[in-house]
Amino acid sequence: MPPRLRGMTAQPPADQRADDPAALPTLDGPGDSVVGAPPPSQRAYRRRITTEIWIVLGLSLGKSGLYAVVNIIDRLTAGPPLGDQTTTLNPSRSPRPWLDLTYQLLQVGFALVPVALALYLLSANGKSAVRRIGLELTRPWRDLAVGVGLAAVIGIPGLGLYAVARSLGLAVEVQASALNAAWWTIPVLLLAALQNALLEEVIVVGYLMERLRELRWSVPAILITSALVRGSYHLYQGWGAFVGNAIMGLVFAEYYRRKRRVMPLVMAHTIMDMVVFVGYALIPAAWIAAIGLN
């Protein structure tokens, strides 16, 4: 059978109107082009992917990282020592409960828009981005077991690092939640934990590492870049948070490089944030005061 011409449909009947959409040539996929149009050069493709990365990061965690850099400069030059300053992770946004709940849900929803954008861009070649980065729930128990293990390996030393940074004045005092008490407080905190996990692991690990790999970056450069981006948007909590999250970023990035699955990382991150946002309320007050997590 003779090969068909890629990029063009069969010719329409002669009496078909020229402005009929059915008469126009169609493209079979992102790699196809209209007959006569030259294929994009490798340089143009790399420039497009680089621009895309800047746009995605500029709409999400890259923006957060830049604000965090400005914030740490502000904190270091404000006068009080860094260790005497505080930050709040989940503040209330209105004294009226129904409005506060509305604001919280809107924040969670809009924070996930960059995740949808990254998945959409990764699926531009027609393949499922969810399967590409291992975000599907095809093996939930195995992923959960890995997630629990990673959460323990990262989370427990992370609390120790935070305590040391607080004692050295290298970290601010973190208030894990300042939401007003309501029936929806814990569910919203759980949603916030899941939102943080999806946003960070899909953008900084799945999306960014896939795109940098397409740009032919070396493995060490990809791992370090992913880790530094993760550390950057935690700078508002102090130098300890930057170092701790950069180390976490290296571990998570290396796991993804080996396994190509984001779901265990999402589970691990969700568990760690759940412990910080909700579980800390069950910890004795003396322990909380000892590590400065009020």
C-alpha cells in the first residue's frame, strides 16, 4: 500500500466552497506541518520550550520563589533578628466563617490552575501527561508505602533541622495554621496539604525535569535546578527551610529520575503537610514550644 501524505486530508470536491472548514488542510499531530512549511529547527524548538518553562514558573512557583527572595531580604534588613520573626502558613482571610471558607476554597482551586497548565503542555504530543509523569493511581498501595517511607525519611530529620535552625536564629517561628475554628477547618487544611503537594511535585519535579531533559540538560544540572527552585520559595521561612527543602528536592528529584513516578512524591508531601497543618495540634504544647512551631 502506498504511503499516505502526512499533514493533508483528501482533496475536497471541486464544487465545495473554499471557506468550508472541511476543505482546509488538517494536521495529524504536533509533528506534522502543512505541505510546503519547513519543520521547526532544533534551535527554535529549544527556544520555545525554554520560554514555556519561564511562563509556567512565572505563573506558579517561580513567582513564589522571587517573592520569597525579596521577603528574606526584607526580613534580614527590617531590624529584629530573623529568629524573633514569625510567619503564618494558613491564615484566616475573613472573620465571617462562610466568607473565610469561600476564600480558602478559591485559593486552593486557583493554585491548581498551573498544575492543569503543566499537564496540558506535557500532553501536547497526544500522550497522557498523567501517565507520562506517573501521576495515575494504578498502584495506590505501593505508592502509599513509598510515600510514607519518604515522608519519614524527609520529615523527621526536617523537624530536627528546623529546631537547630531556630536555636541558631536562622529560621523564623512558623505558625502552621491560624484558621478560625469551624467545622470545615480540618478539611480545608487537608485540601491545602494536597494542593501544595500537587503544585510542587507536578511543577518542580514532573514538569520541570521532563522539560529540562528535553533540552538535553545533564542529570546533575536537572537535579540541582529542581532542588534549588524548591528551596527558593521556602526562603521566607529562613535559611533552615531553604537548606532543608533543597535537600528534600534532591531526594525527590533523584527518585523521579529513577522511577519516573510523581504520585509517591505527592503522597509523601501530602502526609508531611498534613502532620504540620493538622497533626501538630495533637502534639503536647511543651514539645511545640521547644521547636518553635506554635
